[in-house]
Amino acid sequence: FYNNHRTSTSKLIYMIVSLTDTFSCLSTYPVIVILYSGRDPVLFKNFTFTQIWGITWEPLPYFSVFLVFVMTTVRAIILIKPLVTLSRKLIIGCTVGYYIFLVLRFSVGLILFGHYEYITFSGYAWIQINSAWYGKVDISLAVILLATPILPILILSSISVYKIVKSIRTGTKNKRLAAIKRKSS
């Protein structure tokens, strides 16, 4: 999975996606235990565990959407400008910076305005916000962070599909012309 050779930008992004997906799966373990124990809070009985779990779990969906945006953007750039070299430092810096932003977002909101609390009905720990205005800010920010990347992802994905189909058609046309040329020779 990992070696000492420099990996390509695409491989680096896929490695980050794989690690994020692995961490997402592992962090569902407490919820799985709860569901198999008849919704007994088990690990969520511990207040500190619940708060730490919430801060580590909550950023993951947002981070996954961001990684899809990064993959789509990198793929489109490579297809549009194949000779461009993308800065690995920039990609790593943006990725790490965004994750730190997400963790800080949930940590500050948690510390100043609420706490995670186990809800038996859902078998899950949800943030309980103690401030009406921060609740509105939190929901607005969540919508912005999840919805904003959708349009660029759709546009860049469409461009990528167009470039790939165009490349396939051009390659097929060139092969046909070469075959006709060989037959006529």
C-alpha cells in the first residue's frame, strides 16, 4: 500500500480517500456495538468518549465531499492540460488545512455552545447546541460546506467525461485511418 517511492498526485489523493474511508468505517464501531446491544449506550455512557467521538466523526462526511471535489478537480485539470504538473504540496496543504478547519469548527462549536449526547431512539450521539443563534449558524455552515462543492463537481465531471469520450473517438478515428492507409498501400 505504501512505499518509499514518490507517488503520483492521483495516487496520493486515492490514498487519502482510502484512509478517510477506513477511518469512517472504524468510527462506526461504537454505533454498531450500540445497535447489537439493544441500544444500550455502552461506550457513549462515558461523556469524554462521546465528545471525542463526535469531534472525530462529524468532520468525516464533509471531508469526503471535499476529497471528491479535489479528485474531480485534479482529474479535469489533467485531462484539459495534460502537461501541467500539479503541486503535491498545494494539494496536501489544502487537504490538511481543510481537515483542520473542520475539526476546529466542530471543536469550537462543541466547547462554546453545546455537547454530544446519546439519543436512544437513533442509537447515535448527536450534538446538542445550547444557543439558538449558533444553531442557525451551524446549520447554515453545514449546508454551505456540503452543497457548495456539488455544482463544481458536476461541471468538472462533465468536462472530464467529454474529454475522455472525445479522446476515445479521436483514437478510434486515427486507428481506422491508419488501417485504411495500410490496406491501400
